[in-house]
Amino acid sequence: MFDFDVIVIGAGPGGYPAAIRAAQLGKKTAIVEKEAFGGTCLNWGCIPTKTLIASAERFHHAAHSEAFGVTAKGVTFDYAVMAERKNDVVKRLSGGIQGLLKSNGVEAMTGAARFEGPNRISVVQPDGATRWLSAATIIIAAGSDSAMPGFLPKDKRVMDSRAFLDLKALPERLLILGGGVIGCEFACMAAALGTKVTVVEMLEDIIMVLDRDVRRVLRKRMEALGVTFLTGAPLTDIVVKNGEVSGTYKDQTVTGDLLLVAVGRRPNTAALDLARAGVNVDERGTIPVDKQGRTNVASIFAVGDLVTGSIQLAHAATQQGVVAAEAAAGMKSTVEKICPSCIFTSPEIGLAGLSETQAQKLGRDVKTAVFPFVALGKAMAAGETDGFVKWVCDPVTGQVLGAQVVGAHATELIAEAALAIRNELTVDEIGNTIHSHPTMSEAWMEAAHAFHNACIHLPKR
């Protein structure tokens, strides 16, 4: 009756896992990608930015290692080489995804998909030819694009994160519009390589999803890198003139050689012609779905950045894609509630579950337990004493409801916390679990003991 059992639109971190899982479950599967396999995450997001951040950290550590007894004279960097290495990493990973799809028997094709009905799409291929496909189930994983507000001047010096990643040299002065995750990650990378960075954020502080104590550590460290923050007011009257970008923040003029716009992302739903399939879309252009990713149309699922209320993270999209594929195969899988977030600033940040700030807004009584890295042997030995780990707990039972960590290796450390929250562990269960010494992960055990004011390596309160 149909050409395929499952067709996936979009081969990003939500789409290609959905296609592979569907094929693993015995479904005849096809995937359509309009541009690059791996989507934004692999090609213009997670992977290239973290590759450049790794290069910047190598340079910064080499240039600032005197305290470790290591003196490196005349340390320099070549950003063009860093950019080329980034491109090579992306190319190899993208090729790996295509290999995975092929090994699982997924038919992969390049082209722009459009709905023709609840079970039918058309695909305009690169040569202009149109291919018509049908499937019992269609999974939309089309991702999102950078939001570029209409008031910004149209000029090559005003760019989104994708265009910034194509640069072969960094500017001497960089203006960043937006103090969210993307803006702060780029700010840390560029500042570590000597660029004078100014971040303008209209909200009262940067990355407002974080608790205040976490933001305080991040902001202090970024300012030590040389980043200037202008918060609490918008950047207005933006113009490009005489080879520079300028704007007004409150009553002062700020200038830079380039303006990086990092004010969020918007879903790629318009080109899909969802109305032709009867799929509901809200006022923001996102798609309401149930716990399995199913839209109001029984044959159509949506995952990733397209989904109403979904956190815009690659690993969230992957989990949603796998669940949608399993649901299409008749399984009762549902999307996990606990999804950790990782922020690759300097220092790194990890968070999962309920934050202290969220608990306050909900009027929920919680008790926090904190352990600072400055009291941890491994952190002292590694010279990484900035930051702390924090449990957010039920004050009566000690069940861990959330966690945040700011400091070295935070993006790795948050995995233990996410596992604990998902499995409804208590601080006693975590505190009674032996953690290897000396490691950064010991901080979770110590913080668990701190809940009872019984922490071995902190003075008694």
C-alpha cells in the first residue's frame, strides 16, 4: 500500500536515530535530508563549536601554565588551521552517519521534503527532479534555524552562529547579541584566543535558566577571560559603518568588528507545508505532540526543536526520535522526563531536574546540599578549583530532585546526577556509594553528606 513503513524528514540528531531504530525494528525505512547529514548539531552546532572550544582551551592552557611549573615560550595559534580541523571532524562524523544508515538498510536521499497528505510527501532533489513517496508513518525531524530579528542591518559583518563558524580568522573585537548558551559559548572560545568580546543581553543576567550562584561563578570566570557583559537593556540603533558595527546600550555606544547574533532559534516548519497533512502548529511555529511524539495526525510524529515545549538539545532530540520510531512499531515507549543539559562555557556547566529557582517559582520547599571544588583533592591537584556541585532535594525524604554543577568536567559529571534523579535516589543512597579517590565525581558524594551536615571534608556548620 505504501512505498515505506517509515519515512523520516531530517537527518539531524533526532532524525537519523529515528530512522536507524525503525530499521532495527524491521521497518522499511527512508530518510530525507535537505542539506547535510547530521543536521545543525553536527555541521553547524554542537560538534564544530566544541572542536573550536577544544582548540582554544589547548592554547589557553599552554599560555597559562606557569603555576604548574610549565613555561611555554612564544605560544601562538593559527585559527585557519583550527577551522580546518573543525571541518575535518565534521566531515568524518557526517560520513559515519551515512555509513550507519546504510548498514541498517535505511534508504537515504537528499532533497527538500513537502507534505502532500498525511501519508505522502514530495521531495525536490538537487537536480530539480521531484520524487513522490508514501509511508504508513512519517517522522518530522526538520530542526531549527538561527533567529535573525528584522531590525538588524543586512550586512556581512552581522552574522549568525553558522556564518561565524565559516570564518578563517577571528576579529579583534567581537560584539555578541544575546547572553544565552550559544552567545556565552562563543564568547568563551573567542576570548580565550585573545579577541575582545562584549556580550549584550537585555535580561538582567546571562543564561537565566541557571541558578544565581551558578551564574555568579560563570560570570566571574568569563570576566577574568576578558569578556565584558552589558545586561539589563537591549542593543539598539545597530548600524554598520566604516568597517565596524556599532549600537547603543543604555546611554553608551558599543562597537565591534563583527556582530554575532545569538538570540535563539526558530523551527523549520514553514517549508514542510504541514497544513496539507492537517498537522496542527502553534503560534510559535512548533508542533504539539503527545508523550510518544505523535501529532494530532495519527500517522505523523514530530521530534526535536520542532516540538512544543521541547528543550533544544541534540540528546533530547535523539531520545525523542528513538521513542517515535518505537511507537510507530507499536511499542509503548514514552519520552523521558529527566534530560540533562550541558553548557560548554569556561567553566563548564551541567544541570538536570528541578533547579532551586524553579522550586521557588513553584512554591515548593527544597533543601540544597553543596560541595565546592576548592575543598576537593583532585580539583586542587588539577588547578581547577572554581565552582561546585549542588543537589536540590526534598527536605524531608532527602530525594534528589535536581542538580547543577559548574566547574571543570561539569558536562561529564552531570550524568551521575541525571541517573540519580531519574531513579529517585536519596542523598543517603548517593552518600553511601563509594566514589573513587581522587576524582572530581567525589564532589557528589561529599555534597550528599553535606545534606546532613556530615561532610568529612568541610568544616562543620
